[in-house]
Amino acid sequence: MQPYMTHLAHNLLLGLDRGELVSLVAGLDEPAYRAQQLLDGIYRKRLESIDRISTFPQALRSKLVGDGYTIGLPAVEKRFVSIDGTVRYLIALTDGQTVETVWMPEGDGGEAGDGTEAGDSAQNGPRGWDRATICVSSQVGCAVDCQFCLTALLGVKRNLTAGEIVGQVLRVLTDQNVSPPQDRVNLVFMGMGEPFLNYDNFIKAVRLLVEEVGIAESRMTVSTAGIVPRIHDFGLEAIRPKLAISLNASNDETRTRLMPINRKWSLATLITAARDFPLRNRERITFEYVLLDGVNDDTTNAEEVVTLLRGLPSKVNLIALNPGPGIDFLTPTADRVSAFQNVLIKSGIPTFVRRPRGRDIFAACGQLKRTVEIATSPAL
Ligand code: SAH
């Protein structure tokens, strides 16, 4: 029995949207502007407790606390800092489960020794980076079982609530002392879990992040392993991030071996969904492709990718496997990665090789397994 389970069930404010807060204050016989004050306190000021809502009279704060309300901001349980500036956070949720959230500063000073001219840094803030990306988790663990991914080894424990998805972002912004939109912050929903298997909470979180936290949807990207019906739903959303699809193989045989979910939604089904996806002006779909040595990284595979994506407004992000304990694949050499990339580029598909970030702290793609379970369990 964990001690927090014995407490009164808390009513968490974080995760409530404008409509829900309007009802809440109406139920307390308070004027409607109190809802806006709550929105500001929770999402803009990122207050840690109801006692700090200074726009509220003391009696109202006490009333909310007495009724069992808390804000419910998750806590930083551990913080790992990489030599490349990446920070991996282990975030503790109110039930004691943990997820990982990663902070990746980019631009001048974000990385030691990136060879940038000293003069350039004048354009950047005193922090030494000019934009940063936060990689956000959507579930505790993951159910999708991709064979190269460390998170898959955890299985799925539960979905995150909208408040827990937003809470990761708020916690990291506070820890880094930054505030959008003045500070350029991008979000990628590419942490632990499959966002499209927690669709409603994910979408609610996106709306709160856009409307209340102030991060533009154009600065957000969600990645899916290929949950085809949700790709369709996602295309109909009025507010939505950009779409990335984890392709990871160029034919069904290999993809099914690497991503068992391909049995349910084959490449043909997936690519059809991508072709049908209603893109905005100048928008492209990003396809991620993890290169596994001798498995899916041959130039013949690259040719197959070209065929799959022909005529589709797309770009490709190649990721050389980030190895890890329990993963039976090897990382290809840089030469093989370039050869693969060149085939795509020659056929006119913009193709980038994603630099691994925070490999030394197991924060790179697919490494968001709770390596802490292995690395730090004696300390817990
Ligand atoms: N479940 C979603 C969101 C996670 S995104 C999805 O699958 O898209 C995580 C990204 O990291 C995916 O593109 C995945 O293919 C990639 N990835 C997973 N394990 C990896 C590893 N060991 N090395 C490199 N990339 C990996």
C-alpha cells in the first residue's frame, strides 16, 4: 500500500479546460471571471498550489482546498543531464507511476563544441540556445511491442490523463525557467507510449497546450506507430499537431517482424491513410525510419520506400538504431546510413538523419524505457 493511496481522492484542476472550470466556479456560486483566473494560475503561471492563486480571496482558496481540490502538477523525481545539453526527466505522477520527458535545447550553445562562430550567439538568449524541443510521453509504458524499442519491454501500464500530458510540459518549462510563446518551444509527442491509443486524452492535452499554455500547433508533432483509424480521426481535428508516422520498414514482411501491429494495419492500409490525410498548406507527413543493420537498411529497402511514398508530400527522418539492453539489433555504420539517405534524396524526398540526443543518459529515441529500473533500482 502506497501512502498516497490512502489520502482522500483529490480533484485535480490540471487537465480541466475552460468549459469545465466555468462549471466548477458556477457550482461554487462564484462569478465566471474566476474561471479565467484559474486558467491563468494553472496554465500560464504554472502555480504549484491553490494557496498561491493570489487573484482568489483567501476564503475561496480555502474552500477549494477543503473540497479536496489540488492543482496536481506532477513532480520531478529524477533529472539526468547529458553532455549534449539534453535533460531527461523522470516525472512522478500523483499515483506514484513515472514517465519520462526529455528537454532538448538546439541552436548555439545547446551543444558543446558544435563549431558555431562565436558572433552568432549574440542573436540567442542568455541561455545559449535558440529553440528547444520537449519530447512528451502519452502512456506509462507502451502496448505496441516494436521489437527495437526499449519502452516496449515495459508493456503498457496505463494511459496518461490530459492533465498528466500537459503537466509534463509545464513541469519542464518551470524547471528550465522558460515561457512560450516568447521562448521558442517545440513539442514532439514521441516519448513513451502510443498517443493514438490514448487518443481522447492526447487531443484534449493538445487543445490545452495550444489555447491555455500558448504553444502553437505548428510547433507540435505527434508520432504514431500507425493506428490507422485514428490517423483518419486526427485529420478531422480543427486543432492538431503535424503528423509523423513510424514507418521503419519498406515491405510488409519486415515491418510485421519489427512491428507486430503491421498485421492489423498493413503498409498498404497505412500508406492509403497517409495519402488520404488532409494536409494543410505546405504541410508534409514525416516518416520515421529506424535503421537496423542488415535488417531494413539496404539501398534496395530505400528504393522500396521511394515507391511507397511516391507522390505523397512527405519527408523522411532516418534514425540509426539507438542500442540498449534487451534489443537484438545492431546499429548500421554511418556509410550505410548515408547510402540509404542518398537514394531517397536522389528521388526527391527530403531526408534527414536524426542526430541522437542524450545517448549517454539513455534519453535517445526508443531509450525511454525506465532504464532507471535497471540503472538506479538499488537507490529506490
Ligand atoms: N509510439 C509512437 C511514438 C513514439 S515515437 C510511435 O511509434 O511513433 C518513438 C520513435 O522512436 C519512433 O519513430 C520509433 O520508431 C523510434 N524508435 C524506437 N526505438 C528506437 C531505437 N531503439 N532507436 C532509434 N529509434 C527508435
